[in-house]
Amino acid sequence: MKKIIVLLPLILLFFLPVTHYASSPSDQKVKLRLNLKEGDVFQIHTQIDQDISQVLMGQPQNITQSIGVYYQFKVLEVKGKLYSVEVLYTRTSFDTDGLLGSVHYDSQENPEEIPPTAIGYAAMVGQTFNMVVNAKGEVKAISGLDQLLDHMLAVFSEKYPGSSSAMADRLKKQYGDKNMMATMQQMMAIYPNQKVGIGDQWEKRYVINTGFPLEVANTYKLAELTDGEAKIEVFSTIASDPTEPVDMNSFVFNYEVAGHQEGTLTLNTANGWTTESSVNQELSGEVTMNGESLPDPQTWPISMSTKNKLKSN
């Protein structure tokens, strides 16, 4: 269970570049778009703090974990309104405390031994992938993920020989071209189809797979425009698809969870880049585990409270 849950926070691990418009009166409608330049470089830090509560066989089990991901977003080329960008992971950190004890990892400390639950995060450091994104934040192409996956699998295989097959399937679901493109799409293509003013709202829906599919419905609101900054409020409803199982070795897990998230984004109005965001998420429901070694399926309640923060230059 612990290894499965560790994958959950990645649903919100990347940047949120959003909009572009000039300062304008509060009654003016604005067009929200990206406006980046070749050579632009952004240093980004995402921090995810999560509390997880479960009751297994009548015994409460609580897990707290904190995940930090640092990465660089570099605009390599601009053709018209198409941006070729490179994403480089520069640092990761992972701390957890629960039934199996405490774990601490920070790639900046260059530890000699990497805890098993932190291997995935350790393997990301120094790896890159590329995307082509248009001014509306739509991901038109993505490349380099094969090399990222190969490196992560090599690290896992070195530490745990014989585990590469099951791990390969799991990583491909989360970091394969199709799912990563969908993940980037939902994070970047949030723009309204029409011009908006203060108080206007718009909606975006998407499905991402962080080990199991999550259907997310976002409502955005342009809340405030000041000199050089804009604030957007977001509220989301989230639900999993319990008919899509998670196959992990000899066990199959079905997640039936639902909840919401809400927060704010602070934008630089000159280039549309998100300089800061804070989103709180609440999910709860049930997990059902099936397996040949189990006489009957086992079901238990689960709840997750997550704080997601992002800061960028």
C-alpha cells in the first residue's frame, strides 16, 4: 500500500504556466495566453504535503509524507506561437512517517544509500524531456520520455533485480507518452475560449492516470488584476473510476475515491507565467484489494488531505 500511495501526489507535481495580458481596467475583457521568449528559463519548486488515513483489518494506519520536486523549464525555440521547451529535474526530496517507520531523502545531500520508497524520486534527478506547446497551452508533441523511463528502470533493476517487468508496466502508465501528454495538457491548457474579465468563470475537464484514472472538473475564476500580477481562483471536483484497477504484482486494487480541491494562482501578467500557487485537496473513499492468495476481496476506507504549493521565478 505504501508504494502505491507514494505515486498519488504526482497528479499535481508540474508547473502551471497560465496566461498573458497587459494591465487593464477591471471592466475590460482580456485574452489569456502564454507569451514566452526563446531563452526564457524558469526555476520551479513544487512542494506536496500529504496526510493519509486508512483502517486495515480494524487497525488505523496513518501516513504523512512530504515530496519536493525542483526542475527547470527552458524555452529552446519559438516559431510563431509554438514553444519548444525542455524540462530538467534538478532536485527531489522525500520524507515520510508511518507504520513502517520514518524515511528521509534529499538528492542535494548525495546520500550513499537511497531508501526503497525514494528510488523513483532519486532516479528523476538530472533527467529531461521535451515538449512543443502552443500559446493556448496545448501540448502538441512530447519526446524524451523513453530515455527517462529507461533510466528509472535501470535504477530500479540495479537495486531490485527481477522487479523490472512489474515496475516497467507501472512506470509506463504514469510516465508514458500518452499519459504524460495528458497530464501536461491538463496543467497547461486551462485557458478560456473567449476573453474574460474580473469575476468571469470558465471550466475545463480532463482525465489523468496516476496509477489509476482520476476525472477532474476545474472551475476557474479571474479574481483580481493589479499592476503586474493577476490572481485566478480554482475549484475542482475529483472522482476515480472504480472499474479501472491497479495491477501490482499478485494483487489488484480498485480505488473508489472522490473529493475536491481549491486554491489560487498568482501570475506575472507580462509573460503569463505562474509565480506562485497554493491548492488544497481532500479525497476520501474505499480501496478494494483482490488476489489469488486472498479467499475474499478486502475493502477498507481511505482519506487523503494534500497541500500543494508551487513557487517559480
